[in-house]
Amino acid sequence: MKDVDLDFLRGLIEAIDASDLDHIDITRGGTRVRISRTPAPTQVMAGPLDAPSVSYAPAPSAADFPAAAPAAPSEGGTAEAAPPAPASRFTDVKSPMVGTFYRAPSPDAPAYVEVGTRVAKGQTLCILEAMKLMNELEAEVAGTVREVLLGNGEPVEYGQVLFRIEPDA
């Protein structure tokens, strides 16, 4: 976060501590800050847990790729290098930080997106918690979610692919 006034943040934290509020969300100068009194939903719970929702796209078939023309011999009589492999039709949504991945705003709320969900550019996909701050990750393209690669509450690394979205044509 650039240009964040630490005195302002300390004041927000003190305001939460002195009140009955559970959390506060503030957007200021293009920076969004959420301060929450309750810990993130990573507590151990009694009873069976739902399996993480992870899906995998089917393996591409030969029909997904155009046929490559055979390499023609060059004047020296050797074949030229093969053309580069086709680019994926999916847009990878990568984590901009190290943290914890949450699919929903709270443990009892539905996930922001599921496989097959159509999303608009700017729509919230998940929450990434880093240092007790909850950061919403938004879609950078409009399209359809084809893969959710992590389960709720799993740790995430910088640059790790979280979702694959098939962009609208």
C-alpha cells in the first residue's frame, strides 16, 4: 500500500478497540483497508469439514489446437524450428501477495465464485489475508471461471495461480 498514513491506521485500530464494532472497511485515496477484531476463519472446528472445492479443467484434446504444418527444409537441407506452442485460452489469476486464501467473506457465506460462474471485470473473486488485513482480489477480465485451484483457508504464495478464467470473446 503506498502513501498509507500510519497514524491514520493506528487511529482506526484504536477506534475498533474502543468500540463494539467487529470490523471496519475504509477506502481512501484508492487504497482499501479492512481492520477486523475477529480472527480470520482459520480456527479448528469440531466435526467433519467440507472438502475444498478444487476443480480441474479437462485435458485439452487435439481439436483444441490447430494442426501444425510440417517444417519445410531450409536451403541448408535441415528442418526449421517448430512453431511455438499455442497460448492457453485461459487467463491465470495470480496472487499479488503471500497470505491466506478465502473463497467467501465469512465461514457461513457462499463463495464469491464457483467453477462456471460468469464474472465481470472488477468483480471480487476471493479474499487474501495478509498480516490481519483482508484484501479483496478482483477479476482483471470478464469471462467464465474455469478453475479454482485452492481450497478455503489454504496458504498462498506470491505469484501462485488461484483461478483460471476463460475471457469473453
